[in-house]
Amino acid sequence: QVQLMESGGGLVQAGESLNLTCASSGRTFGIHAMGWHRQAPGKEREFVAAISWTGERVSYADSVKGRFTISRDNAKKTVNLQMNSLQPEDTALYYCAQSATMGSVPDTWGQGTQVTVSS
């Protein structure tokens, strides 16, 4: 019923930036909170950022606060993650996720886009 597709990942050097985009096929995109999670090799998936359905509230993991910015465009049914000052520890597979609220467990996931940051 709903499909999420991430794009924008790639290989960059430390200090550089990337802008990830998640596009949704769902008709109810505008009433769902959206977020980004990541999973590095050998580690469990972790929360990165989230945004309310109105776009008025955002939340970030401490590790990315001040460097990453999440935003959404409900008309285009997309959510973005602007990642600045990337560091090697940011290397991971980044997933887009949909949830009922910012505090809810995601109910829909994308396939992920790889972000690799070289030292």
C-alpha cells in the first residue's frame, strides 16, 4: 500500500555533505510522522531524526544534532535529510521510515541508501 524510496547516498570525504531524499507513494503521507534511521556494519539500527506530519516539530539523535537537518514537503510527498560535516562514524545504510506519530514505532520502511564517509 505504501512504498518508501531513499536516494542521495554516496561516498564522500569527512567534512563534506550529502542530501538524502525519501519519496513516498502513499496517499496518507501528510498525516504521518517521518524519520530517518541508520544501521552501520555490526550494529543495530539507530534513530537519526524525525519530523511531525505538520513539519513543525523535529527531533535528532545527539550524535547528529547541529549537523543534520530533516525537512518535508507534503505536496511532493518527500522527506529530506541534509547531512553536513559528515564524519566516518556516520557511515551506514540510511533508512526512511513512516510512523503514526514521532513517538511511535515505524510501520513502513524503505530499502535504504548507503552513505560512506572516508577519513
